Amino acid sequence: MTSTGGNGIESYAMDEFDNPPKGPAGVHRGRRSAAARYTPFVVVVVVAALCGFLAWGVLSGEFNKVHWPWSPASSQTSSKTSTTTAKKKAAEKKQQEEAAKKQQEEAAKKQQEEEVAKKQQEEEAAKQQQEQAAQVDRSLSVRVINGTGISGYAATKQSVLNQAGYANVAAANPSGTLPDATVVWYQNDADKATAEDVANALGISNVQQTSGLGASIVVILLN
């Protein structure tokens, strides 16, 4: 119900607007929390730090070294190609070193084989010379000189050599200077074995090599 007072103002029933809350009302606001007040400053600081970091990365080129998910595939391919090329070069270098080492080993082995073959040839040649020197050649000419003064003594020794297989034997008398003792002389190295065989047949122990003989082998018989 309404009523009109003496002053001409109508009266109304009491409602919530006739009993306002205590404290600031209308355009006045309550005090905000610390988080609400400091959050904008924190956001500004973080954004500024990120901007500084991005600027440093771009200017220094450090970002170019980082592989980003959105980086072009050519970077990955280039890196893989470089790695593959390096491995290939390393493998080729290793193969070259192994080939050079193998060649050196083969060359050393070949040289060793050549040295062994040369040594064998030299040994065979020396052996052949020894065999030739050791061979008795009863076809050589043998001269028996009688320096004893006993008549027919040289002919007796000639007969002994003939029986031993020597067919070219001649008996002779001495001429010139005679040695001090009975001796069998030979001139060539190849005749040494024959001279020793002659000396053995005649019972003579003195065998010497000399030059200027009139025969391959000369026997000097002395008392």
C-alpha cells in the first residue's frame, strides 16, 4: 500500500534497495589480491626476456645450429651426406693403406725369395766346382821324372800308373833344378783330384800346385 504525506511525496513499501550493504558501493571496488596485482608485471618481464633471448639467438647465429622440427629436409640431407662422405673417405684411405702395406710385404717377400734363389745358385755352382775338382780324370797327361839315379825306376812307376788306368803316362830323366823331396805337381785346380789319385797310386804324400809344367801332372821321384 502507498500513502501520501503532507509534503506530497508518496510512500512505498520497504525493499532491498532501502537497506544497502555496509562498505563501499557503486563505483568503489574492493582491494584486489597480490596475485592479481603482480601478474601483469611478471608477464611483461617474461615476454621481455624471451624477446631478448630470441634477438640474441638470431643475431649470434646460434639458432642456425639448432635442428628445429620445421627445419628444411635439405639440412638433414646435407648433414647425412657429409657424414657419409667422411666415412667413405676414411674407408678409402684405409683401403689404400692396406694395399700399400700389402705391396710392401709382397715386395719384401719377393726380394727374400730372390736372395734365397741366388744363394742356392751360388751354393750349387760352388758344389759343381767342388765336384769337378773332386773328379779324377785318368786321361790327363802324366810325366814321371826319375831323379833317383836308379835306372828304369821311372818306367816302373809308369807301369804302376798304367795299371791304375792312366794311359797317357811318359817316363823321363830330369833336366834343370829338382825339388828337395819327391813330389807330385799339378797346374790347374781341376787337376787336383787327379794329382792326389796319382800320388796315392805311387805312395807319395806330397802334392803341390805349381805353374809352367810341360804336362797336366808331373811326378818327381827322388831318393
